[in-house]
Amino acid sequence: MWSGTKHPSKRICLIFWVLLPALTLSAQDVPTIRYDYRTIFGEKFTDAEIFVKNNDWIIPMISSAGMDPFFAVSIVFPELIRYSAIRDVAEIQSLKVLYVQFGENYSDFSVGPFQMKPSFAEKIEEDFSDLSGFNDLKDLNDFRDRVEIKTADFKTRPGEDPVEARKARIHRLTDRDWQVKYLLMFIKIMEKTAPPEYLKDLPDKLKYFATAYNCGYWKNPETILSEMTKKRFHTSLFETPDKYNYSDISWYFYQKTHPTPLY
């Protein structure tokens, strides 16, 4: 885990949780919250908040990478609502052997509190390794140093058994520190590849990023925009008529947690 000397003051964590229950942004032109998700999801919503509170290293880790921790956590907060530690252990144990031996075509499953799939992690590794074409090299190298990422670890070396590469990826996915790193790499990729018009306004940016995280950030912008309007999110193991919009939940959580009204 990250040492205290590498994190900013934990005051930001205190602010985050003291203000958690009640804060909303100023009443201006922001997306309307149509549902009280805290009430709708009840104990699962509370458990998701408790997870972030108990893992208080996440907030300073994101801040040290130069990113807004409230924005980043909001992207994955719906996944925290859906996450079940007990089910996660069972799924990983039963499916990871298939993935390691045969690849994502045989077993592509959600892992960990942020519910990341091996195919997502592999795509992130590939795209982040190629970011030098989009980014200022010094900025990118500084980001890698702050987050402690070595892209050389992602590459399958000539003659290397792909099974070993998949085994290493599963090891990263089952590490919570690495789940945060994948999230940060995702945000960095999106900031360099998303349409500029969806990077100007915070509500649009968050909802676009959250939808892309949920449906597949590699899809074309038209598909992601279409998904932004749809209700597909639920917490049941099986199909349910009660579904909600993923990015609405992210925006709801952001408004309830950000310490400084931005609008």
C-alpha cells in the first residue's frame, strides 16, 4: 500500500466524509436528479460508501496522481453498489483458471470492487502504453511515476508464454491498489481520446466517462452517447424490471460528495 509520505494530507478524506450525507451543487443548469438512489439501493448504497471510507488510502492515491478523487470514485461508485465480496471470491476462484489457461474468449468475468474484466484490463494496458502519441511525454512520464506504473510489465515479451501474462493480469486485477491504477489509466486515456465537446462541462464529462466505463470506452462516441440515455443498471444476479441509468448514479454520488459547489 502507499506510504503516508507519498500521500497528501488526509484532511481531504475527512472533508470527503464529513460532507458526504448532505452536500449538493448550487442550483444552476446541472442535470436533474430523478431518483433518490440512496433510498432506492438502501443498504447496498451504504455498504458502497463504507467501502470507500474504510479504504481511505484511495482518495489520497487519486489526488497524488493529479486527479479529482470525487470524480474518479463517482465513475465506479455504481460498481461498488453492485459489488459483493462473497460472490466475487466465488467467481474468481471458479473462473480465473479458465481465463489464465485459455484467455478471455473462454472466461471474461468481473473482478474486484470496481468490477473490472480481464478484457478491460488488457485493453487499458494496450491503450495506455500507446498514449505517448496523444500526450505530452513529460506529463505522461510524471503520471507514470506518481502512480508507479511500468508499462513494460504489460507487454508479452518474445517467446513468453501468454499464460504467464494472463496470470500476471489476474494478479493485478485482484489487487485493490491495481484496481485504482487501472481506473486512473482509464481516465487518462479518456481525457486524451474522448470528443473535446464532452470534456468542457463537468456533468457531461462525468456522465460520458461513467457510461464509457460501463459499456466499453473503446466504442465509438455515438454508441456511448446512446448508452447515456438508457437504463441498464441493476444489482440482481438475474434480469430485473427495475433498472436505472448508470451515469445518473455516478452524477448523484458526485453531487452528494463534492466538498466545493462548482455550479
